[in-house]
Amino acid sequence: MKQGHGRFSATEKITYTALLVAMQVILGNVLQIPMPIKQFNFGFLPVAFAGCFLGVLPAMLVGALGDFFGAHLFPVGAYFFGFTVTYAAVGLIYGLALYQKNASWPRVAAACLLVAVCNLFLNSYWLTYFIPRGYWALVGARSLAYLIDVPVSFVVTWFTLKGANRVNLPLFHMGAGTQKQSGVKGSPS
């Protein structure tokens, strides 16, 4: 599943980034699966898309702006900047791991594992500002949830990115190398 190296105009890149920010707000705040120590949501998926198809900076923006707008549109408590930093770091990881690279299953798995480690350690640190437990107690309590999170995130990310190559949208087909040669120019593959 080799990603193309095509270039977008600045307007197209901004438009796709804004669309993915909106998707991140919805998937990260509306569609949630409650778990005892953390909530599982699909907010990572638009960030992974931005990292894979748009690059590092747009992925960081999708993560950070999605968290910022989501925290203000669907408030659960007071806004805290630390979680926005974590989402920007998640975008950095996805962008470095997937942009203009072959999105093979080991690369996607490694990205999902690094994202889980980043979320576990950074978010546990940010939670020490609100929860009077020690840092390592929070890391230990949240570790099991992330052991479940990694395979689920990998499967969802892998199959979604794999399926994106079959969709006939410019975002997913940035270069001629990403489309199957069907013999007819512009026909869906």
C-alpha cells in the first residue's frame, strides 16, 4: 500500500486538514466506548489519515485542533492544554511513521504501539494534576487498557488505510503509483 508523493495546492491541503479536524472532533468525542480507567474512541483515525496522506504538520494540527475544539464543544471538565500537546505528539508519530512511506502492517503496528506508549505516559502525567495518585500508580492502572487499545487501533487503522486506496478521492491517490492501472484514465479501481 505505497502512498503517492503527489503535491496538493495549499488550499487543498488546508481543506483536507480542516475536514479531518472535524472528523477528529466527532470520532473523538461523540463515538466513545467507556472503559473503567479510560475511554476508547476513534479520534486517532483522522490523525493517522492526516499523517499518512498529508504529512507531519497537518497531522499535528489535526490532533491538536481536534482536541482543542472537541474539549470546547463537548466539555467534560475544564480544558487542559497538556492533552492537546499529547494529540499533537500523536500526529507527529503518525506523520513520521507513515507519510510518503509504504504503509505496511509492521509500520502501522509500530506507529500504533508508539502512539499508545505516548498516550499512556504523557496522559498519565497530565492526570497527576487532577488525580492525587502517583504517576506510576496511574501508569500501572492504565496499562491494561492500552494493552487492549493497541490491537484494536492497529486493526482499525490498518484496514481503514488499506481500504482508502480503493476509494476514488484525490486525498487517497496523490500519485500515479497509488492507483491500480485499469487501462482507463480516471476510472475507479
